[in-house]
Amino acid sequence: MENQLKSFFQNTKIYVIHAINGYEVHEQHVKNLFSKYNLNFEFVVDGDPSLTNRTILENYFTKELIDTASEGQVSCTLNHILAYKKFIASNKKYAIVFENDPFFLNNFLEKLNKVYQEIEDLEEGFIVSLENTTLRFPSFFQLKNKKMLYKATVGRMAGAYIIDATGAERAIKYLNTQKCKDIVDWWHNSLVKLNIIKMYWAHPPLTEQGSHNGLMSGTISSKSKSMTRRIRWILRKFYRFYVLRFKKEKRIIES
């Protein structure tokens, strides 16, 4: 496994979507977590509101999105886009993109190694969702022996995912002709719907977001760290993972 992961990371860039001010706790959390796993990464902050203005934003987004989405949502989405541009310039094969509140679930590296083995066989132009933010999972009946990746019609938010070079290039090429009219989570879904990229879910998930599991405050929302939110998350996750999965997940594309 060690040699396979070494090969994967040699061909992979890791980006963490971040903000310049106000998220020192998130920054330290990422540094500590990634250091523990010996992961080299780059914070992406070029889209921070302090570094942009409306003229810059209108190069990427529709006026409607700029006027209706929060400053944080627009900044976050721009940082994802700028991460793709950095990735394309790197000439690497894959990028893992995290937002700045990741928590790695059990056997993270082992599962990442399995994902790597499967993405090598995928048709180019894809995103692989690594997280459980929406608490959507393939049903028990949709699972296939030893398989980690399941093709889907939508993503599971944009907190942690792998994108390949072709997928990033296609996304930026489309953006050059059609300005982004959605925040990043929904923009990904629109790219899937237009068949610009393909979406896969990794199962079991590899990560979850601290802003959703109650362990951290959200950077672009009003969600704050609390024991109440933590308990609710654990109960919801248990119910959706062990009870609701007796019903087929309609967002999974069965082959």
C-alpha cells in the first residue's frame, strides 16, 4: 500500500480552500491534521474578499450570483476555481481539494489507496466525492464487493473531493464561455448534468466536515461548534447509515 500511495501523491496536488483572516483555528487544525499524515498541501486564499473586487468577480460569476450569494460563498467558490487553475498549471494528474474543516474518518489512508486503484481505471474527466456531508450513501443493495466508487447524478457538497486534470480543464473551459451562476456545490452538479464531468461517490466516505459534525464552527455559515449539534449529527448519521440504506439511493447510477 505504501508504494501505491507514494505513486499517487507523486502525481497529486493537495489544496485547502481557506480565508486569510478570522479562521486561525481552522488553519491550525489543518496544519496539525495534515502533518500527522505527512501530507503536503497548499492553502488557496487568492479568492479572499480582501484580494478581490467586483470587477474581478465578474470575470468568473454572473451578476445575479454576486448580488445574492454571501461574500463568503462567492469567495469560497472562487478559491475552488483558482485551485483548478493552479492544478492545471502544475501538470499533475490529480488534485485533492479540501475545505478548511476536514476530519479524516477511520482508515483514511487505506481507503484513499483503494480509491486510487479504482480511479486509475475511470474515464478521464471526473470528480470523486470523499465526504459524507449530505449523509447520502449507496444502499446495502447497491454495494458491490470490494468496490469503493459509485457513479452518481450529483455530488455530496464540496468539502473534500478528488478531481482529475481533464475534469479541471473541462470545468475551466466551460467557465470561460459560461460564467458561474451557482456556489461551488451546485456548480459541480450543473457540470455533471451537462455531462462536462462525471461524479462518483467514495464509499465508505473518507472525510467529514467539522462545520457539519459539530466539532468546528462553519467558515461561511452561522453554524457554531456545539455539543448539541455534535449529538444530532451522530444520531442522524447512524440513522442514515444503518437504517435508511435499506432503501435504494436514487442518486446512484446503477450499471
